[in-house]
Amino acid sequence: MARHYYIETMGCQMNEYDSDHLSRILENSGYMPASEPEEADFVLLNTCSVREKAEQKALSRLGRLVALKKKNPRLLLAVAGCVAQQRGMDLFDRFPALDLVLGPREIGRFSEILRKTENGGTRIAAVNVHRTPVSFMGRFEYFRNSVKAYITIMEGCNNFCSYCIVPYVRGREASRSPQKILEEARELVVQGAKEITLLGQNVNSYVYEKTRFPRLLQRMNEIKGLHRIRFTTSHPKDLSAELIQCFAQLDKLCSHIHLPFQAGSNRVLKAMKRGYTREKYMDLIHALRQTQPEIALTSDVMVGFPGETEDDFEQTLDLIRNIEFDNLFSFKYSDREGTPAARMQEKISEDQKIERLTRLQGLQRGITLRKNKDLVGKNVEVLVEGTSKKGQQLTGRTETNKVVNFIRDNAYINKLINVKIKRASFNSLFGELT
Ligand code: 5AD
Ligand code: SF4
């Protein structure tokens, strides 16, 4: 009887990409996908540890998966991703039934590790963070049969922002060769991809020999049959004038950038070791808008970093009012073991964090809604991805990455179409075909 596998993915798109790779290895090793963990012989949880909440969620999910082993003692249970890297062997103490702990930089060795796990006898913790990233190992058919595809072009981070766990769990920056990336992109287009998102923890610091990120984008722009290019996530300190120019020069590059600012006060930015000031960030936004007036801006921001005063927080609100982001991802700061911020004094109380987050989100809600309403009556191009959550409508995204729903006609799935916006809410737009 065929063996089955089940992978559950938490966290970012980099993890999605890794899970896709792990699936392929399992399929090449004779496994078939299972629709439920209860039906699988191999279960893997790919985890995120960027914030405390994500890590707790991963550990509690793992607890429930471990229970499956009581019913099926032959089940192999693995944990991968950033929690695996961070906790390592300690996970065996907490979950003795666990068979494998696999760090993000060990995925390239997964087929060999899988064989050892199957042979049984020993539990394996593979957590060397200095190995070659998996995206460097050949070419794969990621996200098959989708109009939207993703390519990891660099992994790791060298920035060591004082609150962030990523450099510890994902290792140092490493960029893939442009030839490999372009080859993979062309292949994805042949398979039907119309939009490709280039991924990296610090995507705009991509550099391979003499090729820097703007050059890679130029070459991506030359790919026939590709309609849209996106990239994420960018760091303000590496946003060059040349990259900003790409938004004017490259017709396939979508008018949207996700550019985390984290805090609006220079004192806090310094303590975070972000490497830019509030003024520098505002200048970048100004230059982006000058180059491409339609550009949509999204960002990440944190409240309650150690020592954040009411005045610091006001400056964050002020920056949000000034810039008017299209959307914001906002978080309460949480300690990540091993980072400098975790050792800082002057921690902000949970109540205070909740209060600030609520105020911030209220402010942004109004801005997002107003921006969405401004689009009513306008014509936009939408890449249709499929049916909406409720199943009654088709759904897709504008070039600026906003969700548009409209009355369904399945013939439009996977196509680029023009839609006139009729209504707008906080979460999405509703349109009609033009
Ligand atoms: N606490 C809260 N939020 C964090 N982020 C990163 N580290 C932490 C932390 N320790 C947020 C940042 C980052 C996003 C992915 O998660 O805003 O941009
Ligand atoms: Fe989570 Fe960051 Fe790891 Fe992605 S890289 S899984 S966001 S901790």
C-alpha cells in the first residue's frame, strides 16, 4: 500500500516555498499526498517563530499532532522551519514522540535525512544554519498550475535588527545565480504563470557577482509571456535610487512595494538598529511617489518596543497619518529569546501594547477604507485567481495588490481582465467587467 504524507505550513511565503520543495522530495520518495493528517504516514509541520504568538501556535499544533501517534505508532512526525531551528534538540524533551527536527537550511539534505528517519531507531535533529540554502539546489516546479508563482532568489539576513530572530534561524544572506532564477522564471511562464513574486527575507539586497537587484528585475522584465513581477520583502536601507527608477522603467513591475518601517521615532529606530531615520524613510516614500504616483504602499509596524514612550508612539501615528499607507501589518512587540531586545529593560506592559495597537489599527482602518473608496468608478486591471471565499464570486488582485471580487464567469479564471470598481470596503473592492 502506498504511503501518504501531510504537510502543514505556517508563517511566510518562504516557508510555503520550502514546503513545496519538501512535498516534491516526499513524492519522489514514493509518498502520496493525504488530505488529513489522520490519514498520513509522515506528517510535517513547517513553523514560524518570528513572533511569540506564531511560536506558541506552532507548539500547540505540534502537541495535537503528537497525539496522532497514540493511534498510529508507526506515524513519522517531523517539525521544520524556524521553530525547529530555534529550539533544536529541546523539542525532543518537550515532545518525546517527535522523530525529526529539520532547520530551514537543512532542507537541501531532506531526502537523505528522510531515509534515515524511515529506517528508525534514532531521532534526528538537523539544524546546521550554515548549509547551502535549498533554493540553490537545482530547479523545481514550484506552485504548479497557478497563474501566480513564487521564486526564492535570496535567503537569510545580515541586518540583525535588535528584535528579530530571523538572522539566527535563517542564517546569513546568500543570493542565487541570475541564470538559475531566469531559467526557473521562464519555465514557470511556460507552465502558465502570469505573475511571479521574487522572494527573500531581504530581497532588495540581492547580489550575485556583478548582478544587483535592479539588473535582475530588468532581465525578468524581458521574459515573454510574463505579465506581472512583484518582490518582497524590502528593507528601506537597501532601497537604491536605481531600484526606485525600476518602477518607472519596467512595465511588468507592479505598482506596489511592501516596505516595513517598524517605528516612527528616531530613538526607537536606533534602538531597533534599523539603519535609517524617520526622515530618510519619508524621503524614500517621496522618491517612490515622484517616480510612480500610482504606487501602492504597504508596511510592517510594531508597537511596544522596550522603552517606547507615549511620545515615540505618537510619532509612529504621525508617520502613518503623513504617508497614508494603503495597508499596514501591525504587531505587538514580543521578546524573541537570544535577541538583544529581549535583554532590554523597560518592557512595555501587555495592556499598554494592546491599547496602542488598537489606536494604530483604528487610524489605519480609516485610511485604508478611504483609499479603497477613492477607487470607486475607476477601471483597474485584475489578474483573476479563482473563486472568492464565499464561492459566489470570482476574485483577483489589482496591480497594486488589492483584492477585487466580481460576478463569476469561470471563463475568466487565470486571465487578466479589466474591471470597473463599483463598491469598496475595508477588505476588498467589488467590480463589474468592462
Ligand atoms: N515582535 C513583534 N513583531 C516582530 N516582527 C519581527 N520580529 C518581531 C518581534 N520580536 C514583525 C516585524 C516584521 C514582521 C515580519 O514581523 O514587523 O517586519
Ligand atoms: Fe516566520 Fe520569519 Fe521564519 Fe518566515 S522567515 S517562517 S516569517 S520566522
